[in-house]
Amino acid sequence: MSPLFSKEFFFEYFNGNATSLQKKQIDTWILDPDNEEQFFQYLEEWEILHPQYPVNLEPALNKYRELFEDADKFPPAPVTRAPVPSPFRNLFPHAAAVLLLLGMLGWLYQEPLLFSHYRTLPGEVASWTLDDGSKVTLNANSQLKVPRWWRFAPTRVVYLEGEAAFDVVHTQDDRKFIVKTDNQVDVVVLGTVFTVFNRHHKTQIVLNSGKILLEHRKGQVKEAITMQPGDQVRVDTSGILQKQALPKSILFAPWKEKLFVFDETPLSEIIQLLKDHYRLNAGVTSPELANLTVSGSFTALNADEFLNSLADILDIEYTRNRKNVTFKLNP
Amino acid sequence: MVPTSNLTPTPDIPCPKSPGDEQASSSVSETDEFFIRNTMKSDPRQGMELLYLRYYKPLCTHAIKFVRSRQVAEDMVSDLFYQFYTGQLYKKIHTSYRAYLFRAIRNKGYNYIRWELDRNATLPEDQLSYVPEYQQPDMITQYEELYQDVEKAIDQLPHQRRRIYLQFQFEGKPVKDIASELAISPRTVEVQIYRARQAVRQLIRDKWLIPCGLLLCGAAGLVANLIESFISL
């Protein structure tokens, strides 16, 4: 060992009597692990010779033995004295809260979750093909709700508000297709072509081909009516059911081609139609106008075309201000 | 003072230098702790106790130079032994236990001072374990320099202030007791302790916290440059 790095040299160093140059040499010398061992041996020796204060070993040792007891009792003793609380400790209330929240959200959004919604805007006519291959055409301002999971249901149930033409496909397992209305009338079919009109608690069904069964609920009693092609059934607000055979010449769902057919239809009914189809609020200036009836047919792609054609047929005038329409007598 | 090896109270066995043996210094550490090492293998509990008996005192008296409080120093050393045992560190180290323990306590002491300088409030002693790890000095002599600076800073305090500070800080004597002993008001004692602390902190901070400050300035400058270059894009 070099005389520079003697025990006396290090003791002087620990006493604070080393020059910068000596310190620099220590820093180099210590890089050798053996020298480092030597260094700490000197340090220990020096500390024992120069205690800063009388260390009381006994109580510390007793305290330490207790600590060891604990460490052995709980083998994976935490290094930190205050264990960090586990984030999963209070999991249950959180899980419950999350489940509750999900439940509430699910309940709030059950409509979009459970049903596909097909909608048409005022004046719009649109067609869709449903999952089972059945085709549906919605007239203006209508909505059809179809369950998302009906593939697994024993029957195909749809809910209609407005007016629609159905072309139902007959399934191999004879699954029924049911159109539910809010007017106690269900249309039960296997495979047919028919239209359903369901507005203002008035329901009207026209059958084009095939055969359908109407189930009409009156309180607890269920009334069933079988319809033949060409039959029309109306159910009005009071729940009265009327069945009539339509003449062969009549067109099936003319609205599919944007065709409007009227046969002595009073203007009041047309005002209702304007509201249903185009969401227009129409009114008349004199009561005699309301008694006018319309016969004939015309195609109208939008509300303005409709109003123009109507005015031509009746030879009256109208003014339109956004959603409001007023019919006037021709001066 | 001329320390000689016969005065050393430790049961140091003079290293036998048999020919064909390993290097002298490595055999020093091996024979030195031979008994403790063997006990550690067969019965760690018993081995830890031997280790404790052997190194507790020198470690405490070394640690106190950094932390200036008996309580903190002793807790720190106990903490070190506890970690050494529960973390089974004795199985992992390749140096002597002594070298490991001293190095560790010096690191802890260094961290403690750095932590104390970084923060402004007085330290809660029960949170000793949370002293964060700072980057350690590259040079071993920096540890000696640090605690010797601490010592010098205390030495420079006015006489009574130093006395009060030592009683309070080193011995952990309550303010009330110091006040009644010196026949002054507790408020005066508190003020003296506060001033002493500030003075010691100031002296150490000037020398030991500048590199950190420079680093911060450098980082801030770098960020500023980056932002500038982004703006110019």
C-alpha cells in the first residue's frame, strides 16, 4: 500500500485536514473496489474512535428487536412505514356507482339501444329493406321502430307512427310480422303487401295482396278481422272499425310515386294532410272555402308544387309565409 | 492523537496473510465479517443482530454529521437495517456489509440535506422514509466535504445561538426545557433556533445548491429555445 493512503492519512482526512489535492487523489484511489473496502474500514474505525455522542445501544436494540418481530410476523413488510392505501380497497361502492350509472344511462337510452329508427322528414318518402328482406316505404313525416334483436325473437314486431307501405317476406319458419299502432290495432301478417296509415289515433289499412289478420283490442277483448286483397279497414278515434272493399281501379299507395289522389275530399282533410306531410299550418279566410271538395290526382315533389296544384284545381289563391299557409277566394 | 490498532474496540481480526491467498484488502473484508456472513446464511435474524451490534454505533455517529439530530440519525440507521433485512439485500450485495451500510447511510444523509435545502418548511420527522433520492455526488470526498461544511456552519454561529441549536437539534430537547435551563422565554429560544437554522441552511445552500439551480436555468433556457424555434416555424 502506498504510504500516501495510510490509516493516519485517512484519519486526518476524516478530521477535515486534507488539502484539495489530497482529496482529488482519494477520489481516484477509491475507484478500485478493494480500496473502497479499505476506505470504509478506516471510516468505521475512525467513527468508533471519535463518536459524536454516546450512542445508547440498548434501547435501540430492544426497539429494533420488536421491529423484527413485526417484520417476521408479516413477512412482506412494507418498506415505507405508512402503507399507501390500496386503490382497490373501496372498490365495491365505486363498482356499484358505476353499475348504477350504466343502468341509468341504459334506461335513458333504451330506445336507441333496443330499436332501429327509420324516419322521414316532412315531404320526404323513403324506402328501406329490413333485416329479414321485407321492404318498407315510409310516407312523409313518419317513423318506424324496429327492434335491433328481432332476429332472435319468435315474431317480427314493428311500431309505426305515420304512414307506410310494407312488402313483407314470408320466412321459412312462418314467423309472424306484426305492425303495432298506438290505436289498439295490430296488423298480423305472414307475407303480404299492404299499407298502414296511423295518424291522430286514426288507423287505416289497405291490403294489396296476400292475407292479413287485424287484431283489434277493445279493453280486454280482442277482435280479429281477416282482410282480403283490395279491402280497406279504418279504425277511428272512438275505436269503431269499418271495413270496405275498394274498387279495383284504385292505386295502391300512390304516395310512393309522390302521387296524390283525391275523391271529393274536403279542404279540411287536405289541411290535415298538409300538416301531416309537410308540417304546414294551413287556414282559410272564409268558411265557404272549407266546404270545397277536391277530386282528381296530381304529383307533387314538394309542398309548393302541392299548393300550386291544389290552388289550380280549386281555383283559389294562397299565401305562404314559412310554415303558415292561408287559402283565399280568388278575387 | 495517535490512534493505534490496539485501541480499536472492534473485534477486528488481524488479517492473516497466508501465501497463495487472495489479495490482502479483499481478504480483509472477508475475514473481517466472516462470522457475521456465516450466521447470516444460516439464521438471518441472528446475523442481523450481530450486524446491528457491530455497526449501529458507528453508523449513527456518522449519520448525525449529516442530519444533526440524534433522533433522525438513529431512525435513519434503524430504517437502513430494516430495509436491509426485509428487502433481503444481504443476499444481493457483493461488497462487504460494512461498505454497503456506510455507503447507504451516506447517501441517505446526503439526500436528507438536499431535501432539507430544497424545501422551506421545517421537516416532519415521521416522514423520514419519504426523503426523495437525489442524484448522488460523483466523488466520494464530496460527502466528507458536505458534512464538514455543515459542521463549520454550526461552528460559525454565535455562542448562545449555537448552544440552543445543538440542544434542540442534536439532542431533541424540548424548547420549554431549554428556556427554563437558560432562564429565557421559550419565544426567544424559538427565534434563536429559527435564526440558527436559517444561517446553517444559507451557508450550505450557497455551496451545495448552485449546481441544481444552474441545471434548472439550463433546462429553462432549453425550453425557451424550443418554444422560440417552434414559433419561428
